[in-house]
Amino acid sequence: MTSQMTRRLFPLLMMLCAVGSAMAQDNETGYTTDEATRTTGALWTGVSAVKVLPYNLSLGLDAGFRTDDGFNEASRYDIGLSLVWKPSKHWKFGVGYTFLMKHYRQEVATKNTVGNAEREYDFRNTSTGEDSLFSSFPGATYDDDTETATYTDGDGTAYRYQGYNATEKDYTRTTESYWRAKHRISFDVAYTDRFWKTLRITLRERYQMTLIPSKTVGRTRTGTKTVTEYTSPEYDQLTAAELTALATGDMDAWGKITYEDEDTSSEDATKDSQKEKKSKSLHVLRSRLTFELDKKGWAWTPYIYIEPFNNLSDNFHLDKLRASLGVDYAINKQHKVGIAYVFNHENDDDGDENIHAVSVSYRFKF
């Protein structure tokens, strides 16, 4: 490799190291969702107008529309404005703002503790006689006079252990589908070079900050809740060591206690409510490496690119990986159209899914 070729490749190699490094690093309590990766088809469309300005500047206006679920469901609208500066044939810098509306599908989550009941431990205040429930078993000790378990909190209040409530829940929680606005700001730097007259390679780094306002959505919970009360534990056959094991979470100790006065009650847990999706900001580094076959006089420009999305707020977690194979066709100097296949794997706050999209674009430059 000649020294001239090495100098031309150096900026690409340095930026490519950043891409490789980024790619290498890759509810409510108790609710679970279907963790299987969702696969869907989509249509992505975009139109843009670019105005050439003095001093190697250009101003762009872009609009897009996307579908989901086999092209049957609208999933996103967006409109954006960008300013690009190209000081040389190799380097390009840009800044942009995009407003978008994204559609979130209905979410269904379940909570089932049947056979693995949640316990609340009942301790009675020895002064007032009032019961208090603890989510975890406090460090209990023997009361030598009564041979029952007692607990003294940090304020010096003494409690005597009365038993526990075992709650079994079988819920389904459904969150309605909704649209949510996003404000996106981006900063770009790109380096391009040409090899063997027809191969053009571009590496673009984009820092992307997305601001997402809060949103209140409706949800419905259906199911049942069964509560069983276990009272009056007998400690006459329980040693101090076994009681200590019980207090520290050794569940084998439960079989050594006899509980009386068992009472079971069930209730319908159906409930309509609202949930506030809190505002948040996302910080992402997008590194796109593009290979194009481009020769003077050609109207067709085939290309392929790969683009990881790395979460800067989560140790460069790979939120998305996008790859595309397509071709652009220059109708003339002002009008260009394009069609491509895009594979988009997402594993972020929006879900875990594989998207196979057909992308169609049109650009007008004047």
C-alpha cells in the first residue's frame, strides 16, 4: 500500500475503530411480558428538498412516513430541518432538528404469583395493640417471658409476631396504544474518499439527542387476588437458631411452625387506571459506514451500509443495528429517487424487534 493511499485511508480507519469499539460493547414490579423478538414488515418513505447556499452550505427540509405490521399500521411521522457545511471534498459537517410522532403498540403484561405467594409479615405493637405489616421478615428475637418472637424498631417500639398474609395474584395488565411526540437534535461529521475511481466510502458519526415529553396513557388490569391469613404461630418447637434462620430468609424454617386460624378470601382485581410515561432524554451515537459504486456519467448508484446505534447513557449498549442495500437513480441534476431494503434490529426502550423495511425516497436539489 502506498504512503498516499495510507494517508487517504487514515481518517476512515480512525473513525472505523470507533464503530468497531461501539459494536463490541454491547413496569411495575413483578410484571412480565412476552420476551420473544417481534418480527414485522414495514414501509419507510421520505422526501427532501435541499437548497444550495453560498460558502459551501446547504439547507435541507425532510419529511418521512413509516408503517408497521406488514404495512397495515402507521407507525411514525416526522419532519426535520438541517444545515450542512462541506469545507472540502472529503469532510462534511451538519446539524439538524427533527420533530416526530411515534406510535406505540398495545402492551400486555402479566403478574402471576400463584404457587409462589407474596408474604407480608404481621407484627402487633405491644403498646397500642395495632398490627403493622412488613414486606420482609425483620430481625426477630425471643421474648423470654412469652416464648414468642418480638421485634424492636429503631424508635424503640416493640412488636410481637402474629403471623403472615400470603397473597397470590393473577393479573393481566393492558396498556392502550398511543402516539408520543419526540424532539430530536443531531450533530454530524462525515469523511468521504474515493478508491479505484468507482468505489466511494463514507463514514459518518452522528451524535443524536432525543427529548421525549411525558405522556399519560390508559391501562386496564384484570384478574384476581387471593389473600390467606396465617395467625397464632406456635414457637414451642422452634429453636432460637431456627428462628434466626427464619428471620434471615431460610424458607425451610417455615415448615417447623404450626399456624392456626387460617382464613382465605378472594377478590376481583379488575381496575381501570392511567399511567404517566415520564419525560426522558436519550443520547445515542450513530456510526454509519457506507460503500457506494459511483462513476462519473452513471445515473445509478448502488450502495450498502451498516449502522450501529450505541446508547451513550448506558455504557455504549447496542440499542439498534441497521443495515441496508439499495440504489439511487439520478433523473437529472435536480431530481433523485431511491429504493432500498433495510434490516433494523431494535433492543431498546421501544421493544425488541426485527424490522424488514422497504425504503422509498425522493430528493429535490436546487
